Amino acid sequence: MTLSLSERDTERLLGNEGPALALAMRVVTRVAEAMEADRLLDIVGAHIDSCLFTGMAALDFANRLADGGARVSVPTTLNVSSLDLLHPELSLGDPEERRLALRLMERFEEMGCRPTWTCAPYQLEERPAFGEHVAWAESNAIVFANSVLGARTHRYGDFIDLCCAVTGRAPAAGLHLDANRLATVVVRIEGVSEDLLDRDVLYPVVGGLLGPLAGKAVPVLVGLPVGVSEDRLKALGAAAAATGSVGMFHVVGSTPEAPTLEAALGGRPAGTEIRVGSDEIRAARDRLSTTADVGLRTVSLGTPHYSVAQLGRLVELLGDRRVHEQVAVYASTGRDVLHEVELRGWADRLTAAGVQLVADTCTYFTSIIEDTSRTTMTDSAKWAYYAPGNLGVEVVFGSVEDCVESAIAGRVVRDEGVWANA
Amino acid sequence: MPDEVSPGLALEGRAMVPGEAQGDVLCLDEPLSFWGGLDPETGRITDRHHPQLDESVVGRVLVMPSGRGSSSASSALCEAIRAGTGPAAIVMAEPDEIIALGAVVADELYGRLVPVVVLAEGLDRLCTGVRCTVSDQMVIAYSDNRS
């Protein structure tokens, strides 16, 4: 398939708008060819993941574009970085790496990106509307944009996110196109108790199960309650994207392109149909833990970044209790959400209870956690999946209620009742 | 089974990132996310859930079912190529644009081209240790040098 370009695309490719735009255009067109796209399309916004320092290559690329005078041409938000600019004292990392990470962040601001520093741009006030084309990177944001907002983005990775933002163009391929948004895999959830269906903890577990089952396919889930909340869909999507390569999912009765199973399938028969019962769900939950050690040292919440509602739930669960002196509790969120919870007086209450709020970054790849010796507990399947490899920690997955009770008790305690009767 | 790898086995696929490379095959039983799954300083697999944990990808023709997970996989791959710890080529059963992207940017920034090829069929005939050449859409394996 040949990629046809607009006159302006070609001008830019030829370098007539400078070397930075030529580089950005070359990356977009080379990837478009790899995706077998026949044209490019206009985007209305971008969310950039390249601002996270992953090594010199990330900075080399940003420098090439920024030095060449590149600026973003559409409203562009920034993902987490490797630093918490609001709480710099939390960083235990190498000073030289911190300097490079900060330099990288500055370069993106110079190019006109909004310093939002959050992996949950869908929690910002302005978010893409149904049907709008955007170029988002960050796997949990991508899956949320497509599945929950009904906006259209392919699974973009570092570098092309910036190139799309600078050129305002993206390959007309993948999840931008109607046909590729239809489900091909049906996952039926059966025999799960009403009690468990109504618990937050079920949703990241279902996501962790969905990732390996779906791979890169678009799955549709049947059997979950109607009107699943955004926070639950967020946890489900983040887990499915981390453990598989899911860029979009449907939940019948909850996500905008799945009013019915038939609509999600586009009237076609399902390619694959998988039944998932409570045994599989319990096994999926167990796979998220790497240890039986109840010696709790750390609790990590907020992956993806907690919403206002989730921080409110944390305040409610803690009440007037304080976490155990041997346990460090971190809750990560975006600076916009943090500002909101400060206004509500919740930030002070959380701090008084012994919760360390983390902004701009996340605890599963940044050197923030002080004691990685015993067990870390999390309510995030994504955190549970990545942190053992990134940080060398042992992890126990539990509900946010389990995490709070454990943090107060100073040892791992989990409510097994909801699982035993699942 | 070594007898499955005959000398000069030629497989034709689709080049996501066309180019020439050679190396010994490292076959992965499961998809790998380069970010969070590979240490770019050593080129070793660090994903604790991965069956090929601790294997080195340096200079290998990396054969795997597909990519996985994070959108930082492109910069992690690019960083490994910059640092000289990347694979020589990547061969997958399914296309993965994030991996292709990492290879494209490493070529643009450092002039180091790691070809990326999609083989819809025949991936299972490429066994770890076999010498292999990648040339655009062609993947050519030689006799099993362990036997």
C-alpha cells in the first residue's frame, strides 16, 4: 500500500519548514508506512509520554526537535516524568539522572506542551470528545481515550507522540479507523457474586486477566453491571494495557461504542469467545502477588493517578486513624487533582494520617520508596505487574480497603470473604 | 527439534522497518515489553514474569510473538540500540508499531538500523541459537549451530 501525502506533508518532508519539522514528518511517515496506512489525518490534541526520562536517547530526540525550533501545533498535555517537582525531597535517585530528567521536562515545555505531568489526562477539565482524533501515548491513557471517551487514538509510543503533536498529523490506521474498533473477542464473565461485581477490586483483576487473553485484539466484556464507573474502567484498562497490548475494549452497557453486544461486534460473529468464572478471577488475583510475607513496609496507591473521587474514598476509609509507624503510604496523583483536593482540605487530612502524596510521577519506576526490603501492597494491577521488575520489590495486591487496613495494622490483612464467596 | 531447521531456510514476511542484519536467534516464548522488561545497560530481560528472564538480547535476532504493554517500549528499544545493547533485528508474528517506531528513531538519531520484520508464518521454525540473516522482508536461517 502506498502512502499518499498532502502538499503540506510533502513540503515538510522536503525540509521546506526546517529540519525539525522534516524529522517529525519522517518519523510519522515511516511509522505510517510500517502500519500500511494509505494517508495521514488531522488530530485535535496530543498526550506525550516522551517526557519521561528513559535514557539519553529520549533527551537526544527532544533536543533535536527543540533545537530546531519545533513547537506543538495542537493542544498537548504531558505524561508523568521521573521527578516529583512539587515534592523534590522524595527523590532518592542519582543526581545526574535527575538533572537530565529535568532538562528533558524543560524542553517539552519550551515546545509549548502543558506541564500537566499526569498519566491520567482524561481527569483534566478539557478532554477529547467522542469521535475526535488525537495522538495519545501512555498505555492506560490510550485505552481510556478509545474505550471510555470514544475518542480515537492508535497505540502511540514515545517519539511519535511528539512528532504528531508538532505536525498535527497521524497515520490513518489502527484504532483511528471504524473497522479496527469493533470487537473480535467476546469475554463472558459468569458466576461472579453480586457482591464482588460491586467492588472496585474486581476491575483491575479483570483487566489483568483480559490483557493476556486479548493480546492486541479489541475485546468486549459481557456480564459486568451496566454503567461501570470511570474509575473502575480506568483500573481495568490500565491492567489490560500493561499485561497485554490492549488499546481498546468494550463493556456492554458501559462504554460508548457498546450499547449492545451486537453494536460492539459491528454485527459480525465473534472470532473468539471466552468464558471467565470466579475460579479464573481468583487465580488472576493471586497472580498479582509475588509473596506471602505479611511484613508490610510500604503501601503504594494511585497507579494510574488517583482521581478526586478515589482520594476522597481514601480519606473516608482512613477516618481519624493514622497509618502504622513502620509503614510508608504513597498516593500518586496529578498536580491538577492535587490542587483540587488541597482546596477541599483532604490533602492535609491525608498528610496528617501519614499518607505521602506524590505528584507528577509514579512510584513504580521512580526512586521514591525508601524501604523495599519486605512487602509492598498496592490496589493497582499495573503497579503489581511492573514494580517487582523495576524496583525489585515483593508485592501483595489487595483492595484499597485491604491496603488501608494493612497500613494501619502494620501487616498484610486482606478481606478474603468477598473472594471466598465469589 | 534441530532437523526442523534445514540449512538455508528462507522465510518471507513483511518489513515494518526494512534493512539488513544478522545474528544468532533468541526465541522468546512470550511477548516482551522493552520498557520495564529489558535493562538497557546490560541488554538482559528483567521482566520477572517472562520465561526468558535473564537472557541477553545483545546482537541477537530477537524472535517473539509480539510486543507488549508500555508506550515507552519505543524509547527503551531506542536507548538500548544507542547504548549498543539492542538486538540486531526483531522478528515478530504480529505487527507492533511501537517497536517499529523505536527502530525508526534509532536510525534517524544514530544511523543504527535494526530491521523489524513480521512473519505471519514460520516463526516456530526459528530456534534459539540458529544463525540468521534478515534482509528487508526475508528471514534466512542457517543450520542449527548447537548440533
